[in-house]
Amino acid sequence: MRLEFSGAPEIAAPPAVVWQRLLDHRFVASVAPGVESVEAVDDRHFKVVSAFGVGSVKLKFQLDVELSELTPPKSLKLSARGRAPGSGVDVSTRLAIEPVAPNRSRLRWDATSEVRGTVASVGARLLKGTAKQLTESFWRKFAARVAERSK
Amino acid sequence: MRIGATTTYRELLDSKPLRAKYPLIAEVTEHIGDLQVRNAGTIGGGLAHADPAADMPPVMLVLDATFVLQSKGGKRSVPARKFFKGPFTTVLKPGELLVEIRLPGPPKGAGMAYASFEQAASGYALAGAAALVAVAKGVIARAELAFTGVAETPFLAPATKPLIGTKGDPDAIGRVAEAAMAGVEANDDIHAGREYRLHLARVAARRALTEALARAT
Amino acid sequence: MATLFGSGIKRREDPRLVTGRATYTDDVKLPGLLYAAILRSTYAHAKLKQVDVAKAKQAAGVVAVYTGADLRDKVNAVPCAWNVPNCDLKVPPHPVLAVDKVRYVGDGIALVVAESRAAARDALDLIEVDYDPLDAVVDPERAAQKGAPQLHADVPNNVAFTWKVTGGDADKAFAEAPVKLEQRILQPRLLPTAMEPRAACASYNPGTGQLTCWITSQNPHIHRFLLSVMTKLPEHRIRVIAPEVGGGFGSKIPGYADEALVSFASLDLGRPVKWTEDRSENYKVTIHGRDHVEHVELCGTKDGKITGLRTRVYAGLGGYASTAAPGIPTILHGLMYSGPYAIPNIAGTVYGVYTTTTPVDAYRGAGRPEATFLLERMIDLYARKIGMDPVEVRRKNLIPNDKFPYTVATGITYDSGNYQGALDKALQMIDYKKFRAEQAKARKDGRYLGIGVTTYCEICGLGPSQVAGAVGFGGGLYDSAIVRVYPTGVVRAYIGAKPHGQGEETTFAQIVADEFGLPVENVEVVAGDTEATPQGWGTYGSRTTAVCGSAVKVAAQRVKAKAKQIAAHLLEANEADLDWKDGKFVVKGSPDKSKSFGELALMANVAWNMPPGVEPGLEATAFFDPTNFVFPFGTHICTVEVDAETGEVKILRYIAVDDCGPQINPMIVEGQVHGGVIQGLGEALQERAVYDEDGQLLTGTLMDYAVPKASQMPKIETAHTVTPSPVNPLGVKGVGETGTIASVPTLVNAVCDALAPLGVTHIDKPLTPARVWTAIQQAKGGAR
């Protein structure tokens, strides 16, 4: 099942700070939903264990996360490929940071997810809403926390 | 009236005081799940689960219930109208339980009704509407309308005011039902597309308001 | 003496089923039992780059892990057993575990065997699969186009076969006909949903070299053969037991990789191994049904005489050719294009197409519901186009009662029929004219009432073995019975078929008890164990009573003939002078000189005083091979009211008049009709398996796949006419699938009739409120 979501929250911080936060895997993990552990393989590759639910189905995903196409401090691509019992997921997010005012930026994000196996097959009614909620709240939270820390 | 969160649907159906004061709760409960689910499932469990297409949440919204949440740190009260945050997502924090549902006394002579369209497999609502209408001196004094199944969370229709002070003729009800869907980002899935869901929601709203008005005394 | 034939006695199998005392495959528990779990592809289509099972092998409780590469030379591919001739059939290999490519979500990748079910399942998560994703294709018509993703190297354009049926000269008929119409018709993919999911438990005894395999099977002898092919173990060293089987609807006919995998594991490990699917696995792995895209044309005269039918059908086969798959949309579909009508010119082309989806095979009705649906739908469209009542169009084209046996344009010969009789009876029950008047009045009030009338016939009672051979079915289609009389005069019948809900344990006991004048309790029916039962071909295609029941009848007659020989000897009379009366052979004119069946049973089994040259024992085996299929028929009528505001369909009345010949047990017949009609209404109203464009199954649970519930279904009014079949000694025809075949077009035609004033002509199944509403909106907008 393919899902596409996007958003463009404004962040009360300059692009350089947003960029720095995006590359800080511990910071990103701290705002991501259900993260249980994160381990850096190198500065572009990470192993993440994350647990979340779709309706009454709770799943633990093992994710390989990669940062690529880095154009500091403007844009990058964040890809995650993961698996859970009987299931698989690929998320590809394009991120672009634009300055909007002094000390303010806009973070445009465009996420395409592909969900496979059991999660897709239980999710006809539930998946889209849940995935949207998870994705949007992640970036909303990211924006808020970046702003908080840069005060 | 206070309902403990672990009250089963069966106990709700069997409660005479509840039927007398909030007949809509019993009416809706009859449509929840099947016999086994009603015997084991609880009102608190269902509300805390916050399925975006469940039948009970819109009833709580029109009745303006308050939920009592408890954790080790203490109790707090949250209006039902601020409880639901997203699909399966509520204001409940980790370590916090929904323990009680508090219902204010309904307005005198209020009529209540629920209309819904079920998805054939799950029985969950493709779209459902709960309505409460109170009449005073021959005109509508209060009207509440809430939906389930339509969007990411159950929600209260913000604009029922045009009905206040009217006799609630079909056109006025139709306009309120129409207005209730303005700007709503409706769900779209294999069971019902966006346009059909919005249409069903309008029909459900009209039917629920009409029936609630008919029941008001 | 009253006969049991025709008596609606209660089903003897029910008490154990409803009290939880039945033994199903998953109930089998053996010392040292191991549990299997199968890692299944999450991709619809991908190359397998690497399958790393190292971690899984180390996990606690895991005994063994096998991959496709491990088994490549040890277990043969899953065979396809219906190799339909003259259609350029291409059956690429279907390995029991994928080796280099996966072709549907659910395709097996690795087998884990562990000390517990939980350990086996947990170990699946430790297997790392490196996929190289490929594009998926789920629509059979699209899959057959150039440029579509290719599943198999040697199957260009994914076309597994191109099968044609012709009779008369359809092109000429269309060129000359004053009225022509065409419609694209979809037969959505359905999930069979037997209450009991599939399971297999294999136990190989290294001491004896024997493999016993319990399988959820509709046809244990076919499974024994297929298991022999896959495991390479000779057939005489395999025993297949199908214990209680909780429904099949066709999904438990095919041979699957799963039973071969547990059998191999048991052979390899020397311990018993069991695998049981849950519903989620069942929906991904157990065969699906239907899945046609049909382009249909019909032509005729302005006064309602149908002169031609043409079809072009794309039948989805899924990722591989399942056991009987090629025969379903061809032999069981295209040959039935004439239905109960005399249609002189027919031309059909069916493309079997591989798609990146779960394999498709026989599902209740199997090909015939699709044929009946397209024909009945076209007739209603035709009637509307020429402005004639749809019942009159049908009446005008039905094969006349005096023309049987009748050979239709597709070349098959219908055994017997009284199509007008069933139609008249059904019309009388509904009071057709009265309903039309009510409908006209309702329309004036803005209410939408509709009526659908289906006259159908279907081919079942499969079938003559010679024909089976000629159409490429890899087996016979006779069936068998041993009737064995015990010394105390009680009887067991061992049958080659395998009833799994249809009630033959009761009806076959009725046949035997009648023959011997016994109380029905004195007869037991045994099925499902290849060690005990003679070679048979199973329960499907509404064949069990017509074919296996006839074998039971013939075997019982043989036993009785022998008993008569013994009676004549003991009574010192000529056989010709004996009468059979009240369970005794009586000497004509000497009512006091008689031998009861019990006395003869005892004498035959102790053999103290047998006729010269007659062997001891009282049993007989019969293999019954019918001379033709049987063709049950009838008329179904449904009336509906459609809420045009919401698209909801309310069934007002449902009438089923069926003719399955003489009924052994009318209560069971009624139960079969009810079940079939409900299953068909599920198809018509709410069931649909949905894949997204990436080949992910979105309706993977009962929360999204809408199997009908009792509260959603109408009361069904049944009636019957009785036209015996000349092709078997019981005169019976099958009735297990008629309901599913007839009800789908009946409901859809009723809804389309209701919405005729709004300009709706056709709605694709299932007629969910959303689809009905959308069709109304499109008709209002003038869009088509």
C-alpha cells in the first residue's frame, strides 16, 4: 500500500540549526514515534528499532535508515527500510529547508511510504489515518523541539 | 450520572436508570460489535481505544460528557470534546487510565438519535451521526450534532446555531447537515470514497437531527 | 416399508460438530510433534537476492530451517493437474519454496521447524531476505498486454493459455443480427473463507518407511498422488487422512506446497511435523476464486430470439497454475455459455493470465457462476434494449422440455430438463404480474423496486472419466464404495469421496439402509482415509451424490444379490422364487419361509453353510463411472428495494426453485440451497478481495473482507421440481453449487431493474451501497 503525505511547518530557528538537528540522529530519534533504540553505523547510516500500532495490531519494526543527497543546509533525503513480522515498510522522505525570516525557516517534507505484507492487509480501514498521524506528528514535534532548543 | 470505565456494554443495556435518562446510549450500544463483544467489551475500553469509526464517541460528544483520567500522580478531568486527538490517539498519557465517564443531565425534554451506515465486514461506521435536540416554547433551544467514521477522529459539528429558535423544518436541518461537512477532510478507503462518505455523513446528520427533533418533547 | 430415500432426517454428523467433539487436522497430536512456520514474501514480485537463515537456525527451540535452495533437488515442484489441451497451456515450475523469485505476497521463502508453534513463528523474524523488487501486475487484462511486468521467463505476456469455444457461426450471426449489445463485466476475486483454515500434519516412520499425512482435504486420494509426486515417495508408502474438514468451497481441492513441506521435514527429521495457517495466512496463501475481466457481446432479433454470444475473457490465475486452475475458466465456464437456452452461435476466447497475486482455483461453482452471470446479465440488457419483458425473453429461448437430451452449440449434451416448469413455479410464487404492478406504482411514488429472474442450468456431477481424460484432467472422475456387512448385520460403507459439510454421511446411510431394509443407525459411512477407502476422486463439482452415491447404490445392490444367493441356498429355493419384503427374502407363496438380512449377514461371515462355489463374506466394491454429467436447473427470483439516496439494497423476497432430481434428504437439499444462495448473495452484494497496484492484499482480514452474516441476509423461500437424470441409478443431480450459480445474477439484475428509471444499466459486483450510489450519480450525470 502506497501512502503519500507532506507538510511544511515553520520553525522558529535559522536553516543552519534545523540542518544540524536533522543530522543529529539522537535528536531525531527522540522525537520519532515509538523509538526503542538507535545505533549509528556511520554518520549516514543508522539502525533503529521502533514499535507502533495500527488499530489493535502492535508491531516492532527494525529499520535501516540512510541519509543521502545532502545539500547543506538546504535539502536531503531520508530513507528507511524496515521489517516487522510478516511485514515490510519503505519510507522515503525529501526534506527542504527554506529561510522565511531572520531566525525562521520552513521545513518542507514529502514522505512516500510503501507498506507490505500483514500490516498492509489489516490496514484497509486503519492504515492511512494512522500513518498520516504518525508522520505528521513526527514532523510537527520535530519542528517544535528544534524551536524550543534554539531559544 | 457517572459510569465506571469497566462497565460492559451488556451492563449498559441492562441499566434501567441509564435507559431512562440517556436512551441513546442504550440504543447505540445495541449496535456495537456482536453479543460476545457486548458481553466482554467495556465503554471505557472502547472510548480509550478511540477507533475513529466507533459508535460511542459521537454520543459522548453530543452529551458533552467529561472523562476522568487517573494516573499514579492523581486525577484530572477532560471534556470528551477535547479527548480525541487522532485515529487511536487520545490525550491519555502513558501510565494514565480512563476511569470514569461523567454525564451532565440532558436538557429538559431533549430528544436524541443516532444514524449510521455500517461497513459490511467490520460493522464500523462508514459514517454516523449523533444528535441531541432540545425544544422550548415550540422552538429549538439547543442542538448538538457529532460525527464518527467520517474523518480521523469523531468530531462535533461547530455550526448548529441556524437551528436555534426555529421549528427545525427539513430545509433548515438539511442546511445544517450540509454545513457540517464544510472543510471536513473525509476518509477515503476501499469501502467508501471521500465523496460518498461525505454524502452519507450528511444523510446521517439529517436523519439523526430529524429523529432527535421528533423525540424531543 | 417406508423408505429413507426422501426423508429429511437430521444430519448424524451434526452432534459431534456442534458439541466440539470432532477431530480436525490441527487436533492431531503425536509424540515428539514439531511445528512448522513458513516465511512468506511481503513483495508481490521480486528477485530473491539472498535468504539468510543463520540467525534463525540458532534460535531457541528451532530444529531446522530450509530455504528454496536447500529443497530444490529434494522436493519436486507443485504440479498442475488439469492440463487442458489445444490451448497452448504453459505451466512454469512452481517450487515448494521460492528459489530465485517471488510471485505473490504469501509466496513461501523458507520453512522453520521448531519444538513449539511460537518458537517456529518467532524464528521467522530472524530470517533476513534481500529482495530486489519488481513491478507488480494484478489485473489479468492488463497483465496480458505487451509491456506488462513478466512473471515467468517462458510465458510471453503472462498468457498461460488461449482457449476457444465455438459453435455455429457467431461472426455471421453478429453480422446479420438486427440487435447487438456489448458489456464489460467484472468477476471480482473472492476469498473462499472455509471456517477451518488449512493444515497439514506429517508423520514419517523411518522404521516402516511409511508417511502418514493428515491434510485438510476434499480429496485425499488426489492429495496422496500429488504428495507422492512432490516428495518422490512411492504412492503405496503414503497414507493421507482427511479427518473432519471444516468446509472447503473448493479451496481444499488443490495440492499445496505446504503439505509437501511438512512431509519433507518429517522425512528429513524423523519426527512428526504440523503446520496450521491462521486466517491472515489463509487469505494470502489458500487459493482465491473468480477474477475475470469479461468482454461480452450478445445479438438477437427484435422480438427476443437470441442468435449469438461472443466473449473475450481474461481469467486471472495468480502467480502459478494451481492444481485445477486451467480447467475452471475453460471447461467449466466456456462450455456453459448456452446456459438453459438454445443459442445457436457461440464463440468464446478465454485467456488464462498469470498475475502477481495468490493463485486462483475452484471456488463454489467454479467457472459456472461466471458463465451464468454473464449470460443472465446480457439477457436483461437485451430485454431492456428491445423493450421486452426479461421473463418473456428467457421463455422464448429456453430449451423446450421435449428436446432432452439436448446438445448445445458448445458441444455438450444436457441430460434432462423441464426449464419451463421451474420458471412457471417460481413466477407463481412471486406473483410476477402483481409485483410489476406494485413496482410501477412505487416508481410513481419515487421508490425503486426491482425484480431479477434467473433461469439457469449448470454442469456438475463430474463426470465421465473418458471425458475427464479428453479435457486434460489428470485423473479419473468415477467414484467408489465398499459396502461391508459385519456378522451382526450392521454395515459400513467406505467411500472414495470426502464429504466436508455436505451431509453424505447421512444421505449415503439412507441409501444403504433402504437397500437392506435396515434402520439407518445400523449403517456407518467412512470417508477420508486412503488406507480404508477405495480409490476415489473426492468431493467437489457437486459430484459426490451423483457419482459416489451411485457407487454406494451399486455396491449395496451387489451385496444384496449375494445375500439372495445365500438365502436361496438356505431356503432350498430358486432365486427367482424369492421376494424381498420388509428386510427379508421370502419364498413366494410361503410367507413363513424366509431369511432376514441379519441371518444372511451372519451366515455369510461365518460361512458354515454357503452355496457351492460362493466365497465367504458379505461385501462388495463398486466403481461407478457415469455416462454423462448431470445438469441441475431452476429459476431464482429476487425482489429488492433500493434506497436511491444512500445506495442501500434491501432484499424483499428471495425465491429459489431448483431441480436436482429426486431428493434423498430434502432437509439437506434445502440446507445446500440456503448456503449456496447466501454465498452467492455475499458475492453479489459485498465480497471482494482487493489488491493495490503493488500487489498488496488490502482485504486481509474479516474486518475488511465482508463474508455475509446471518443478520445481513434474507429469508429464502425454496421449492422444487423433480426431473430425474438418466445417467445414474439414483436419478439424482448435484445441488451443492446451484445456489451460488443462480443467486448472483438474480440479485444484480434485480438492482439494475430497480434503477432502470434512473438510467442505470449495469453495476459491477459487489453491489455495495457505495457502488450503487456511484452508479446512480453517474447515470444522473449522463456519464457512463
